[in-house]
Amino acid sequence: MSKSLFASFILSLGLFLTACEDPQEIGSEVFVQDIGVLYTDTLTVDASTVLLDSIITSNTANLLVGRYVDPALGTVEASNYFHISNADTLRSVVDTAGRKAVTWIKYPTQVDSIRFILPYSLYHGDTLQRQTFKVSQLADDALLEPTKAYYSNSGAPILKPTLLGQVRNVNIRPIKNSNIISGVGRFDTLRIPITDPTFINFIKSQRDLTIKDDVLIGTGFRDKIRGLSITSESAKNAAILGLSADRAVMKIYYSYKYTYTLLNKALTADSIKVTVDTVKANDLFIGLYTRATGAANNARFNKLTATRSGTFNKLVYPTDALSSSQANNQVVLQSSTGLAIKVKFPSLLKLKERKDIAINKAELVLEPNSSSYTLPPDLILMESNNSNQPIRSTTTGDGNLLFVLGEASTAAYVTKSNNYTFNVTSPLQNILSGRNKTNGWLLSADTFATSTAGRGPISGKSVVSSDIDRAIFDNKKIKLKVYYTYVSK
């Protein structure tokens, strides 16, 4: 254990010690609790890659589709399964602008066309490789349950053999920076036409033609359509794409045409006939969660399949661990396929063996290797059990995850310094004092939401991110920095 000694005494109201080290390196002001000497240590970190149990992918923000080959990890494939959420409340409005005496030339009894419009939200892999995307319908005996938790390795529902539609050899142009996007119009989008006549005729049959101006079109949709899926055919080393579930829409286009008489002010016979020809669309959404009754009526999930190669193919079963010493001194994090990092600190308790100490500040710093792949924007620290799995608040396995409590259990990626930094002062103080015991901590990518109350995890149960981001770290670039004082007795 290397240590550097700083000593400086100031006399004002008492004696306080402060560090001569650059405050930017320490991270913030260090407060000495008693008269003593301040030390800085970088402690040994033992890091391993572990395989978590199934990752919840229910109702995530993105529909994942495609495949790619990661040079370090192997092949990852993704598919998705979802309901249309608002079909039973969707109404097809015919607007005559209040005109009563109209003559119909074409009333909207026909469906002109149907098209899926799916904005890109993320990608991972080589987008220069063209892909073919297909829309399929789930088999009649398939079932997607709104209240059920689905996982990345849940069984894939059976699909009907007849495609609803497809688009071939797509030149993918994903948007990389979502901060510049405002509304669907600014997204580059995947557009898939629906061409199956059986499906189109079913949608047509849902129009209640007894009501002229406000037609409910989706009353039987969910009973007949058990769910949909978007899959892809691609080159061996292509890309996995994220499609925004919140902005995705299936548009049903319809048109109508009528005439009405435009009278002049004198109401004479020289009034003229006006023809109105209108095209409209019903929007069937994926990312809505309630129907008219207020009950949850939507389900969707992503299925991910990882075929690992190289060193990391030893990770097969949940709880499997691979020490960095067995993997060229590297550990890897890819939450969507269950890969997390476990860290332990074998030399931590040696601090207390020497003298009573007071920890002033402690930081866990991780510097990822340079890569062309997208890094997770946020990481989270969770308590681990002896089996390398996150500890939950219940024994049934569906309770909230137990985060490492302290100043912050999360850390955002900082581009300028290329690192994630956790303030772990309180957790280490509790370990050294004997108030808490630890079997190590698990690091995983996090799913975050921003609200007026601040930024934090979306859910304590499924906080582990199901997006495809990944990061690789050299063990030597994972550091536990401890700033502490030997307290004089």
C-alpha cells in the first residue's frame, strides 16, 4: 500500500490539518475530524466479470432488433414483441367542418394504406451493413400479459408464417444525439409498409359504419391480434438498432371526399359547388400504457441472445464469474446480456489494523478502455451476495435491488476525464466501523429518468439497463482512492 504524507498546521481557533495535494485530485475539500496526519491511499481492487440472472426487458423505452458481432464478446441478436396499446379507444374522425348538407362522393369505408413508422433511438455495431426488416403477427395462441415481467431470455412467442410487411436492404442512418431531437419529424425513421391483405381487411372490418362522424375502429383488435414483432435479416456483422417505443406508430391512412354548396351573400342561384378531398390517418401507438378503463393494457419486451466467444465464453450460467486475471486483466460490462462487474477490496480492512482512522473521503474511479462502441451513460452500485447476484429486499427475487447506500450509488460518464466516479465515503466508513459487512459490490449500467425532483433510477426492481451499451475496463484502471486521517489519542 503506497502512501503520501502531507503536513501543514494552521493555528486559528484550534489546530486543523489540510492536504497540500491539489484539491482537484482529491475531488473536494477534506475535513479532518481530529488532530492527526492526513494520508492518501490507492487501494487494491479485485475485479471480476460476472453473469447476472435474467435482465427485465418489459416495457423498456426501446424496441431492439438486429444482430452484431462484438470482437471481445461474440454475437448478440435481438428481437422484440409488443402490443398495440390504444387500439380499443382509437376513433376515426370524419370532419365536415360543421357542414350538414354534404354530398358524399367517397366515404371512408376503405383503408388506403398502413405503415409502421419507427424512429431510430440508438445503435450498436456497423450501420453501413444493409438490413431487411419484417413485421410479423404472433400466433393465435400466443399471449403477452401487461402485468407480467418479461426478461431478456424469456421464451420467444411463436409467429405466424405470413409476413404483414417488410422493407428490404435498408440503408440505416440512425440519429446519434437525442438531445437535438424534438418530435418525430426530426428523427430518421424506419418505415415498413403493411401489405398483407388479410390484416388490412381485418382493420377495415373494425370500422363501425353506423356512426358517420366518429368511428370506433379498434373494438376487436386485441381479441384478434395477439401481438406483433419486428425482426431483421442482416449480414453476419451488422448492427443492433433501438427503435423508440414511445414514438413508434402504426399509421392507418384513410380518405374521404364530398361536395357542399357555397352560397353567396345574396343567396342567389349563382352559388358554387365545392369539393373537399381529405386524407387522414389513425395512429396506433406502442408506448401507451392505459385504456379507457384505466387498466394496464400493454405489454412489450426485448429478447436478447448472446453467443459468446473467446475468453468470456466461460460465462455460461448465472453467478458464473471470471476474474480479470483470467481475462487479460480486463473486465466487461454489458447489462442487456447480463454481464456486470464485481469489485472487492482485499486490503481495505488493513487500514484499521494499524490505528484508529477517520475516512475523510473515498472515491471509486473507473476508466473505460477506448472503443468505438457506445459507453453506458450511467453506472450503478449494488450490494452483492456470495453468489455474485444483486441482493434484493425480498427473498422471492422480485424485490427492490439494494443499492450501495452513501453519498451517491450512481455515477455518470464524464467525457473530459474519461471516467465514472462514485463517492463511497459513507459505505467504507460503515465497513471499517463494523456496522456493515460486504461481499463486494456489483456495477451495472443503469436506467435513469429525469424529473422535476432530479435524476434517478426509474425503478428499484428493474433498474439494470436493458440497452445494448457496453464497456471494457483494465483492472489497473479501477481504483479505490481513500483520503483518511490517523486520529491521535
